[in-house]
Amino acid sequence: MWMTPKRVRMEVDEALVFRPEWTQRYLVVEPPEGDGALCLVCHRLVASTRERDVRRHYEAEHEFYERFVGEEERAALVERLRQGDLSVAAAFTAEERAIRAGLGLCRLLALRGRGWTEGDFVYQCMEVLLREMLPDHIGVLEGIDLSPEITRQRILSIDSNLRSQLYSRARNFKAYSLALDDQAFVAYENYLLVFIRGVDHDLEVQEDLLTMINLTHHFSVGALMAAILEALQTAGLSLQRMVGLTTTHTLRMIGENSGLVSYMREKAVSPNCWNVIHYSGFLHLELLSSYDVDVNQIINTISEWIVMIKTRGVRRPEFQPLLTESESEHGERVNGRCLNNWLRRGKTLKLVFALRREIEAFLVSVGATTVHFSDKQWLCDFGFLVDIMDYLRELSEELQLTKVFAAAAFDRICAFEGKLNLLHRHMEEDNLTDFPAFSKVVDELRHQFKEDHRIFDPDRYQMVICRLQKDFERHFKDLRFIKKDLELFSNPFNFKPEYAPISVRVELTKLQANTDLWNEYRVKDLGQFYAGLSAESYPIIKGVAYKVASLFDSSQICEKAFSYLTRNQHTLSQPLTDEHLQALFRVATTEMDPGWDDLVRERSEASP
């Protein structure tokens, strides 16, 4: 999971090239197309040609073949697999293959947010298909059990397996950070998702769900902190290796004296601990200015419009793009708070703004109030809000899509703060060039109210921009404290030693004088470069690398959880235990593959 491609790539990166020794080690060959690695056992293509990804596929899917250990024995196995002969290593019996198929189907049901009872429906579909297309093979379904109770048990088994893999890797973390998200649950308001990001000695990054905490049972901050510390202890992690803490902007998280961040920092204070770096998560940037310019009133009004269009619009063609966008996020079911959070993300606000005339005509046709369309202040606030939220959406998407280390993410935050300064100056000069929606509203109002020379109050919107600037400064101030560490990590050969901390100057000078390391730096990405850096020769620089690489560079994993919830509100609103709910979110957000061999044998041994 190396993050940042280097600015200059002189030649093909060696780490992205298929290596011949992988054939015997991981039972893969280079495909004819030359991209990825083709598995000789299951004939699946591992899209990434990184040894870590190839190894994980082998360990998750074909660990059975580890029993072939001798070099000659291994070579014979490869040759027979090339010829398509799997009889030499029939890993599973027919019963075990049925268990494996059932586990895979249960995982797919969880990924798609389907209810436990839908397993029976899937079984019926397969039965009809085989009966009509392959009647001679209908018997293969006999051992596959997709009943609701078995589906529940298998999801829990997959969750347990994934959790064990995470704990095994966590014990090798050199540094780690936590991300605490209590905004993802827009239907379940009483849960906290705790994600972990850690790096091992090879600077391989691991992001996963650590635990999910029911806030109803852990109402106080002390109880919440105790639950987090218990999860860390179970994973074999000490606070001495904790580097960063990423949270939402709620009072529960960042309250000055009673927030969880304050308690965690107090708990983490010890002579051997790094100072815990806290900054706000990138996922909910759109909530920073949520209560300025009467945002809630505007959002709630637009939510009512969308609900009315969905229930009384009878699929009018002019609203089709809006309905399609809404249903792609929420399906047919509309949840009020979920819709509100979704609207704050900018994209839909922009679409509603483009359809405001059609919406006004629709409201008139159904006898609803249209008072907002004659309110100058409300219309100006709406136009301004569309532009500001669109800028925040662009920043959030940039941080989500460009998989970078925190150093590069912070550069983008700083660039956005520069944009806010420009917006503030332009608003002060009544220059609406950078506010397309706001400018359009003002032009329309000036045409409608020709006698009124003051359509809007610039001071009102300057104040909003100022508050947004202060929010960014407050929420990311800890990253400014380690700005030198971030710059040193991202560009060690151009960082002037005299500006570096005294403890690192000797190592930095030696590093910059090493021509071989400079050549490696030019052709490798940052993760690979620091992974190959000698810990004996450069212990302090290596420590800085562990520290910076472990900081959350985006909220991509939080976004996965948020999207999973919004897509599957109806299923997740059904009665579920905390254990089952956590299992669903772990399966939905992890990048790890379950250890199928272990799961199959566990199920097989558990069967009477």
C-alpha cells in the first residue's frame, strides 16, 4: 500500500516487475499481457505486481500448498499445475468445498448489505439455474447451507478470522494512529467506529477497523476511553507506539476539557511516548461551517423538497438526475438525517441549485410554499452555500482519490487555506468571480429589484469565510507543529540540514551525501525508499518515517463505512447485535482476504 508516486521516474520500478522466483514461492506466473500475476491454482489475476499483494493472495487462498516444501517437490508441483493437473493436491473434500462456497456467498451477502434471510433466496436462484442449465450438477448444492442462522455464524467466523489477521500484523507495527468516527452512523447515532493505521518495519501500511463501540453502553468519556484502551491491549498495542489521533468535529471528541482527545493525550503521556498528534478527519470537512449562514435551515428546506419530489413528483423527467443521484446513495428509502449529511457534501446542492426554477414550479403545482424563492437573504445564502460546499467537496475528493502520505495531504490543506484567503479578499472587494452560484443569484436579484442597490451584505459572508479559516487553523494546528518532520519525510534530499532538528542533522547530512541513496530516491516511491533505508545507519530518520507514514493521510476507510451505511440503511436498521454489526462493517471496509483454508477447516471440524 505504498502511497505516493515519485515526481521523477527514470525507469520501471523494480518492485512493480514480476519476479521469476514467485512462481515456486507463490504458485503464480506472469500473464501473457504482462500486467499482474496469474495464479496457477485458481487462475485468478492478482492485479497488482507487488510481492505483498501476491503473498497475501497465496496465504489467504492456497496456504494448503505450503506442505510441498522441498525444492524438487515444489518444482514438480508447479509443473503439474501448469498442465492443469490439480489431483496431486486436492486440498478439500466435496464437503469442504461446499463449506468454502457457503463462506464465500455469505461474505458477498455482507459486502452487498443483504439480510441474513436472503441467503435462502440466493440458494433458490442457484437451484433454478442449475436445474435448467446443468441438471446433472444439481447435486453440488446439497452441502451448501445458506439458512439465516448459518449465515450469521459464518459472517462472525469471517470477522473473527480477519480480526486475528489484524492482531497478528499489529504486533509488528512500529507506529500507529487511530481514527475515531462518530459521524458515520446517521441511522445508528449511538456508535463509534475506531479505525487503526499502522506501519511495520518495511513501511507497509495497514488500515482496518479496530473496534466498534456502542455509545449507549459507554456514555461517559472515561468509559469510552477504557473501551478503546481495551481494544488496543487485545490487539497487542501499547500507547508508546501511538502517534496520531484523527477525529470528527463533535464535542464528544474535541471538547476542550472533557473531550476524548484530551483524555487520550493525558493517558498517553509517558517518557517514552511521542506526543500524540491530533487533527480532524478529512471526510467531514463539509461540516466545518455547518452552522454558519443558517446552514441547517437551508439544508432542512432542501431535504423537504427532495422528499416531496420523491413522494409526489411521479418521476418527472426534469428531476430524473436528482432522483438518480439520491437513489444511488440511499436506494428507495429516504432517511432524513442521512439525506442532510449527504446534501452537505456539495454535489447535490449544486444539482438542486441548477433545478431551482423547476423545483419552484413543482412546489406551486402541488400547493406547497414557495416563500423562499422571494426571500433575497435566503437565496443569497443558498448561492453562497452552494459555492463554499462545492469547494470543500473538491478538497475532500482530492484527499480521497490521491492516495498520499499525510505530508502531501497537509500540503493540499495549506493550499486550500490559501484559496480561502483569496475568497475572503474577493468578497471584501465585491468580486464574485470565484462564486459562480452566488454571482448568478445576485445578478438575478439585481434584475428583479432594480431599485435596490444593496442586494447582499459582504460582511455577512466574509465572517463565514473567516470562521472557516479559523476552523481549518484549529483543526490542523498539530500538523503545523510537525511541519518540519513532514517536509523532511517527503523531501529529505532537498531539506536544508540547518533547518532540521539538531538530533537529525548528522544523519541528514550523511544521507544527502550518499549518491546511491539519491539514485534510489529518484526512482522509488517514498514508502519503498524508506523501507530500504538502513535502520542502523539512519535510526532517527527511519523513526521519523515510521511516525509520518502512520498518520492517516485520508479518510478513505471512513468513507467506505459511511457509503456502506447509506447504501444499506434498510438492512442495517433491522435488529442486529453489536457483534454482528461490527462484523458487517469489518467485512465491508477491510482490504484483507479472509483465510479461507483456516475457515473451511474450522467449519469442517465443528461439523458433527
